[in-house]
Amino acid sequence: MTQQTVLHQAHLDAGAKLVDFHGWKMPINYGSQIEEHHAVRQAAGMFDVSHMTIVDVQGEQAQAFLRKLLANDVAKLTVKGKALYGGMLNHEGGVIDDLITYYFSETDYRLVVNSATREKDLAWINQQASDFAVSITERPELAMIAVQGPQAKKLTSAVLDNDQNLAIEGMKPFFGVQAGDLFIATTGYTGEQGYEIVVPQDKAVALWKALEAQGVQPCGLGARDTLRLEAGMNLYGQDMDESVSPLAANMGWTIAWEPQERDFIGRKALEEQKAEGTDKLVGLVMETKGVMRAGQAVTVVNEYGEALPGVVTSGTFSPTLGQSIALARIANCDVEEALVEMRKKQVKVKVVKPVFVRNGAKV
Amino acid sequence: MANIPAELRYASTHEWVRSEGDGVYTVGISEHAQELLGDMVFIDLPDVGDDIDAGDDCAVAESVKAASDIYAPLSGEVVEINEELEDSPEQVNSDAYGDGWMFKVKVSDESELENLLSAEDYAATIEEDE
């Protein structure tokens, strides 16, 4: 059974081409995904992300529970509204999902997890929560709209009321605040400024249409993928999954090793992986014609002259750079170039840090 | 339903051909094909002077979604290519039957034209796919 978000009709009104995305009918584009991409880099675009799963974690032991559940440490969160990115790992140290945690108090947190992993996430969270005095509440009645781009904040401000504008005034990146009916966060998946706005379903269409009237470009999953890849942000299921260590997925920075006595799920396995060494996630840039695609074989040659296999985890054409970029998991060695097998040919590409574009400009 | 001009002939692999007279035919891909592929990012064309055989892959249309082979609908010699596609591959999306043309071929055997589909028959093959 394919689900539709509350914005389904609004997408059709805007000329969306819809695809099946993990059981949801979602816009892939509204005509041209490249134009939508440029709108986000140069002005403002918006995405329906209502399919994402919002889970509130509340109760006396909410903090203790999340310190067990997540590889990042929610005890770092002390300012109301502050958000934290990180992985939820299994006992083997594989990534069950990546997610954002918002802190309201030590007894009140909000998680935003992927839609593709909703069922296993909820099952895992509930299973782990059974030893803790916490309540786990999914919030399917909430829709979510991401507004992103250099003009996103200004154009969003025009559709908010005075109290809401006061509530978000001067909000730093990676914070969220409840402002009237809306939960407004300075987070996103594009490498641009902007908001992710959680809105009750019955108010979502009006908000979408108001933003559209301000000139915010509706954008589909196609542009969302090229934007996040340029920003070097992982996509769950592609760049990492349960078989991949966060250390091999450029998520090492999200693991809070200190304090050592915090026994989060997967810690033991991760410590062993760290001692043994893991693959690493790098960026690839192709300066010739063609587009790297997920699944293509990569070869790097280490300092001893050994050819070591790797794989493209995400690849695309970067509309901002005008050439193909990719994320690839390769052996942990220092190399400046790699070979990617494309249409039966070995193509030489540059190996770079896994981030390509930030705030509209090449990194 | 995508636009399928009645005066063109089509390959089941979504190329179209238009007679320019003197045995020269212009080749492109259909509106339906560009819709399936999405925004074009690179078009790799044959070289002028290349001999191509009907059914051979002779060009590549690389879109945001995938790289797709373009098959020669007719045999002959490539006499012109659309050089504008080098910098503006999006013309294939915006004007598949006009500015989005790919190459022109001087055919060696005009009877091969009979192997191609009429607009009506091509429309029927698309409907079967859907």
C-alpha cells in the first residue's frame, strides 16, 4: 500500500512527477531537478519531508536511555533546542539509522529518523526502551517541510507571525524551537541555510502554498539527492547501513568516546574496529565526461603498490560544479587518485575530502 | 501522453528520424525517452565521418538518472553532429524533436526505413510499456 503525504495534491498542482520512495508517493521533480537544485543554491527551495519519522522520547530516564541508544552523547546537549546528529548502532557496531536528536530537557527529546527505516527503528527503539522509564511516541500527525537556500530564512519569515519570528530570531545552526503550531529548526540536508519546519498536517498545505507564493521553488527527491551529495552528507542505505561501521562512513566525528564509562550500544564492537582499522569514506571528483554511479567498482593503489578494491556508494552529476562527484568507500590509505570502472572502462578520478559544496560555493 | 510527431519514423529503442532529402536523415530521441531519462548532463556523439550500422550503439545520453545508449536507427555515414549539445545537453529535454537533434546520417540503404515504426505504432509500443 503506497502512502501519500498530506501535500500530495499540492505536488500535483505544482506539476510534480511522482515516484515510489520506500512505500511513499513522493515528487522526484516538478519539471527539472537541475533547475530545482540551482534554486536551492542561489535562492530558496522547499521539500516535502513529511514521510520522515518523528519520535518523541520523554520520561524520567530519557537522557539515560538515549545515552545508551545512540553513539553520540546527548549529555553534550545542555541548551534548550540544541540538536545533535549521529548514528543508532547495533551490537555489532553497524548503523541501524542516522538521525537528529533535539534536546528540550533531560526528560524530553525529539528524534527525527529516516522513513525507509521507520519500522525497524521503532522496533529497535521500543525494544531497547523496555529497561528504562521512558515513553516512545511516534508523531505521524505531523508533516514536515524543509525550506533551504540563501533566501530561505527571509522568505520563510514573511509567512510566519510575529511571535514565531521572535522565537526564531538569531537562532544558531542546529537548533529547534516550538513556535505556536510550528516546530522550526535550523537544520537541513543541502549544505545551505534554512529551516526544517514540523507542522500539524491540517496546516501543512496552507504553509506550503504560502511559501510557494513567496517564490520558494518546490523541489523533489532528485534535487535533494544532488544537494546532499554536494554537501557531503550521507544517505542511509547507500553510504552506510547495518553492515557498515560508522568509522567507514565518515561518521567517526559523531561517536562520543568520552566518557569512557558510557556503555552505548555498539561501543565494544566499535572499539575493536577502531583498533583493527576500517575502510574510509572519501569524495571522488571526475574531471572528464561521464557520471559516477552507486555500485561502480573503485581501485586505489596504496604506498606499497598494492591495488585495493573499493566501491562508489553514491554518485551523481553535480549541477553546481558541472562535473560528476561521488562518495566512495575505500581502503584506509592516503591516495590522491583512484580508478572507477565505468561502462567497462577504468577512468581516473581525483580523491578529495567527502564534501564538495557549502553555502553555494565550491569547497 | 508525450508528443509524437506524425511525420517522423521511430525505432522501438526511442530514436526518431527525419528525412532531410538526398538520403540524409536527422536522428534524435523522442519526447517520451527524454521524459524517462530526466535532465541531460552529457551527450556523447559519434564523430563526423563515422560509419554506423543500424542497431549499433553509436551515442550515449547521460542524464541525472542514468547513462543510456543511443542506437543507430539507420546505417550510413555520420555527416553532421549537433555540437551545441556539448554545452547545452538540456536542449534534448526542452526540444527533443528540434534543437535537441543529435546527428545526421547519409544512409546507405533507404529500404531500412521500412524497419522503423510509424508514429502510431511507436505510440502503441509506449503504451504497452506503461
